[in-house]
Amino acid sequence: MRKDKILVFVPGYNVENTIERVFFGLIKIRSKLNFDILFVDNRSEDNTFEKLKELVENRKQKGVKLIRNPKNLGYGGSQKVAFRHAFRKRYDYLIEYDGDMQYPFLEVLSLYEKIKETGSSIVFGSRVTTKENISQMPFWKAFGNKFFNMVNKWALNIKVSEIHTGFRIYNLKNIKGFHLENCHNDYRWTMDSVIEIIKINNHLSEIPVKALYHKDSSSPSFKQLFKTMSYMFFRALKYKFLRI
Ligand SMILES: Nc1nc2c(ncn2[C@@H]2O[C@H](COP(=O)(O)OP(=O)(O)OP(=O)(O)O)[C@@H](O)[C@H]2O)c(=O)[nH]1
Ligand SMILES: [Mg+2]
């Protein structure tokens, strides 16, 4: 039987303080699971690209690729680059691991195990399944997350505890026909991508994960968050009442 072709994709924008640790952290766990790695530098203004270029060229690791976007394409725009690459190269699974290093590397293996066990279209690394994990998030973020999780469960008719996490694995065979072009290029991607995918296959699962909020991790600005949250609210209602 053919082995699964797995791609771990790392979106990065101004992550010069973490990207080297992400590079070595992912390389290390390749001894336990065979996967390729795609770094997508979203036109960082710091030294992210230079650091990555040096790592990718000098370390000569097999199956590691770096793409630099021609301009900043937004958070969602970078995801589209990864999806197009993964579909074109016929990967079976796509995993997102953020360049600001917010998730324990070994949990990549848990995401893969879970999707193999369940056959879901997406497995989310949920940050909110236990009190201890929720307490890692800034208070206002945890509060907003809780509210939107309730809205989403009701409006999208889903069971998973959160869909806003950036730590996910997709089963690409289960989501053929995914309309990337219907998704926004900014943080609204997080919501749009799930809606587009559940139209094709609504089998979603999750694993608990302890997200790390550390001095080098990045987050959306308040303005971006407000825009995204308002959108998510109305998008969920639109789905519920119009089923679109
Ligand atoms: N802000 C931002 N991040 C981007 C962009 N393109 C790629 N990224 C990367 O996308 C990843 C997630 O973005 P974050 O802003 O940290 O958002 P998040 O992790 O979902 O939010 P938190 O849970 O609050 O940390 C990070 O690794 C960023 O470096 C971009 O255009 N803007
Ligand atoms: Mg972050």
C-alpha cells in the first residue's frame, strides 16, 4: 500500500524570533512521521525570509521547500498558496503549523493519528477543551472564543469545540472541490474555509491542545479581531438561515 503523502505547511509573517526553532522542531519529529515541509513567507519585513533561505539551503533537508509570496497576501492568502501547492503535488494530508510556534511539535503526530482514526475532513487542535488549556489564552480571547463557539455549534450544526484554531490537519482526498476562491485572504479565512469544507464533507473532529502564548507569539490586532469577529457572527447567521 502507498504511504500517505503528508505536507506540513508553516505560514510566517515577521517570525524571525521563532522560525529557526520551528524549523528544527519539525525536522526533529520527522523521525516519527514522514512528512514534507512548506514554509510560506508572506513578505515579512524582518529577517524571516533570509533566515529561512539560509536554513533551507544550508541544511539541505529532503522535502523542505520555501515559497516567498510576491507581496503580502494576507493570512488567508498564504493558506491558499499552501493548498494550491498541496493539491497540485497530490498530497493526502495538509497540516498547518504556525510560524510563531504556538503549539507543541509532538501534537502534529496526534493530529495525524486522529484523522487516520476518524476519517474526518478536518481535525482541529482545540485550545478550549479543558480549563487548563483555556487558561493559557488571554482572557478576552478566551471569552470571545467561547461566545463564537456557541454560535458556530448552533448555526453550522457542528460538534467540535472550536474552529478558530490555526492548528489543523486536512484530509485533502475528502475535500476535493474545495472552493478556495470563496474564502477571504485575511483572518476571515478561518471561518470561510470551514464553511466551504463542511459543504463538501462535514465530518469534523478535534484533539485537545495546549496553545502557548509566549513573548514571541503573534496575534491579530484588536482592529483585525473586531473585523473578523463581526464577520464571523453574520457569516454564521447567513449560513444558518440561507444555507449558503
Ligand atoms: N498577522 C499576520 N500573520 C500572518 C500573515 N501571513 C502569515 N501569517 C502567520 O500566520 C500565523 C498565525 O497568525 P497569528 O497572527 O499568530 O494568529 P493566530 O495564531 O491565529 O492568533 P492567536 O491565537 O491570537 O495567536 C503566524 O505564524 C503568522 O506569522 C499575515 O499577513 N499577517
Ligand atoms: Mg499566533
